[in-house]
Amino acid sequence: MSKVGLIQMTSGPTPDVNLAFIEQQLQLMQADCQQRADWVVLPENAIVFGQKADYHQQAEPLNQGPLQARLAQLAQDYQVWLVVGSFPIRCSQGVKTTCLVFSPQGLLCADYDKLHMFDVDVADGHQRYRESETFVAGDRVVVAQTPLACIGLSICYDLRFPALFQQLRNQGAEVIVVPAAFTYVTGQAHWESLLRARAIETQCWIVAVGQVGTHPCGRQTWGHSMVIDPWGQVVGSLSETAGFITVTIDHQINQTIRASMPVMQHARFDITLNHSKDSN
């Protein structure tokens, strides 16, 4: 078993403000022996949530720069595996939005660049979303190997592509994280349904952590962070306010469900993606 902490946020464009909130939540979480987590997941855009200029201004090369150093220090100070939902990473092609996994020793152990860009129109105040105008899409499927579990990495819009989740299961994932900034409109309509479907299909635990509320840039996000077991049951959730929750994950449930309903052995289709495996 392990205990996961979910920190739901209303992030803005200023990293210092967002980092202060994260540390406050970690202090509260780890000070209570009943709540103390082994690993903690932050939402998408946890450190920077704003416009294209904000992400590009704060972007750092992978595993370099003061913001990533502070995140590594938080993991070390609070002795947790810290999954940073997404962070702007500078690369030769531009800027990627990247999930970072830090060990309790403050080491970067895995990174995943978001594969699917949210280029859609939504019936809300923002209306037009074109993530590809800000970020370069990734090209790898990543399962992070940790002492707690094999953790499959995804980010937000990836949730709508079940082939990715099947590939994560094929590569050994027992838990899949879904850090997100789902819009209020799409979250209300689809968030829980999609999460429960991905849990049932992959027979994995799903740890989904969202942004919530009205952000300084005017965007509205859905929140409702939750943990779902491999049978598709919601075992812990937040609503529409910033804060945290901790949930115990029983990894034995995966094996029990997979043994009694061996869907992977029954599958008649070979799910493949043209992405390289990376299991740091």
C-alpha cells in the first residue's frame, strides 16, 4: 500500500505564489500522521498558469534552473515522490509542457512531454484554445519506475486518447496519473466519465489532479480531483475549492482484478504507438 496526496490548485502566472501554496499544503499534509503521503501529485501548469508569454518566460532546460531546483528541494524536504503535473521545458524546438517526477532525494527520475495538444473550441468565456501555439508536442510514452509503483504519466487532454492508456498498461503501469486543467464546461460534461473509463479499461489506479476555479488569466477550470480504483470506483475526491486530499492505494487490488478478469490476455487487437518507451 501507499498513500498519495493530491494538491488541487488555482494557479496563476507567478511561480513564487504557486510554490508558496504548494509548500503550505505539503506542510499541512505531512504534519498530520493520518494524512502523511508517500507521494504527491500536482495539477497541470502548477507552477505557471497564464498566457504564452508567461510559459516561455519561465521555461527552463530540463533538470536545470531555479524553479526545478525548488521543486526538487520540496520533494527532499517533505520526503515525498513529487509528481509535478506539468512544467514549461525549453528545448531546441521551442517549449514543451512536461510532467516531472522527483524522488525524496530530490533527483529527477522521469519526465514526460505532453503528447496531445488541446486545440479545440469550447463554449465558455475563453472559447478558443490552441495549445500548439504555445507548446511543442512530445513523442514518448513514459512509465516511471518507483519503489511505490510503476506510474504511467499523462497530462490533461491525453485523457481522451485511450490508446495511450492501453500503451501505459502494456508497459507495466499500475497507477496512471492525470494532472489536468480541464475547462469548467468540458470537466462538468466528461471528466469523471473519462477517468472511470480509463481505470476500468486499463485495470489501473487513476490519480487525477486538476486546477480549479477562476484564474488570473480569466480561464475557469473544473477541479474535482479524484482517485479511482481499477474497478472504476471513486475512492476519494475534492470538489471546487483549492486544497488537498490523501488517499490510500492498495496495489494488491490491481492483481486481484487482473487475475479475475484478464482482459489483456483476451484482447484481439495489438495496440501500438510510434513512440519510444522510457522507463526511468
